[in-house]
Amino acid sequence: MSTPRQTDRGPDHPETAGPVPIVLVGGGGHAMVVAEAALLSRYPVAGFLDDDPAAPLSAILIDLPHPFPTPAHLGGLVEFERLVDRHWIIAVGDLRTRRSILRQLASRAGVLGLTDHPSAAPQSNPNAAIAAEPNADSRRAATGATSPANASLAHPRLVSTSRMPEPSPTSTTAGARSVVHPAAFISPSALVGPGVYVGPRALIHARARIGAHAIINSGAIVEHDCVVEENAHIAPGVVLGGAVHVHHDAMVGLGARVLPGVHIGAGATVGAGAVVTAPVAPGRTVVGVPAHEP
């Protein structure tokens, strides 16, 4: 009997003919990197929602050598009926816009009939348990799992939710799905909620917890025991020391450093290149070395 190909088994329904396609809510620059990460992970992209049919994602792969089709424009940014029976991820970088989309989705999820897939529970590296099983190589082939160095959440194992940040009442995870670049690393003991994007060369270390709809961008390092709450953005090149807690809707800017154990309050902004040595109050902005309010 031949070994099943990755596309022979869906991420949530092992007996289906293939993975459930994902819709990107947004079509700008951030959507381009999310789409590429999904396609590199062999995750089919159904298309994108954006008010501009000519958004950058519509032309991301035109005139370039590539093995992927250009994602189709499916409708306006809040035409959420396009999400029914599909996975989705918010692919907009601006946190306020993301929160607005989440609120609207939450208010309409019941009417649209959006439901939580099994993958809506936090996800851990699927390779940790597989590696310990007999015939691990054949199990990886059957599930589409990759080596730990190139961990993908295309086929997650479900784990306890007891250590995850509390979800916001102004959002939903119904049908949301994480996209993890194949060059990212996620510790087997870390937990990642639904709707999260993890970029290339990002590292999420032991016992870290990433809440729903967060962004862990390219090359970011999230050290052991960190908590990144819902809809927070850890920008490219950021380093979070051990046990840092980034609260919901906070932004940690390009290349910033946050010392171990420091809390970044809800809705706060840490400027690019800042070194944060003390707690940042909710809604405040800090810049510089050491970080201070401007």
C-alpha cells in the first residue's frame, strides 16, 4: 500500500479528500507573507477578502517564477459569508483594523453558521508526539508533519487549554486557523491559539503561550514561559526575554528587546529598537534605550 501524500488527509478531518482551504481576510502586504507561508506549507489558499480587488496580494506572484496560483479576490473585507465551510485567518497588519474585523465577525458568527473546528483549541508542535512513536517516519508522511526544525501546524495535536490566555468577548475563533511558515520553530511544550501567524525564522520556546489572532513575525524570538495575548503583534526581529507577558492588542515594534518578566500592557506600543526594562502601562507608548514615554 502506498503512503498517503500530504494532500490526501485534511488537517481536521482525517478521512476527507484534502485540507480545508483557507481564506485570508485582507489583501495587503501582511497578506502577501501569510499567503506565501501557507502555500509553502502546502496549505491551499481559497482566496482573499479586501475592499480593493487590485490589492497587492492579487499580484503577488504575477511575472515571478513560482509554483503557486495567485490567490483569487473573493469579495470585500467584511463579506464574511465567504468564510462559511472554510478556514480563515486575519491577514491585516494594523491592530485596530484587526480588532474591528474580530468584533464584526463575533457579532455575525452565529448568523453565518461559523463553527469552531477541532483546530480551534491551542496547538502544539505535532512532531513531538509523533517522533516518540514506532514507525515515526511513516507517521510523519501520513499526517504531513515535518521535522522539528521545520515545524508546521498544518496537522495539530490538541492540548489542554488551561494555560492559555483568556479569549476576548469581542472576537471569535470559529473556523480560525493558524498559519506557520515552514522555517519557523515552535517548542513541543509551547501552545499556539487559532488564527495566529508565525513568520519565517521565528522561535517560540518552551512553555510559551500564544493567544488567538496574534502575530509572531519574521525572526522574532519568544523565550520560555512568555505569554502573548490575543491580537498582539510581535514585530520582525523582536526578542522577548523569559516570562515576558504581552497583553492583548499591544504592539512590540521592529527589533525591540523586552527584558525577562516585564509586562507590556493592553493596547500599548513599544517603538522600534527600544529596550524595555520596566512594565509598560496599558495604552501607553515607549521608545528608546532604556524605553521611556516620549
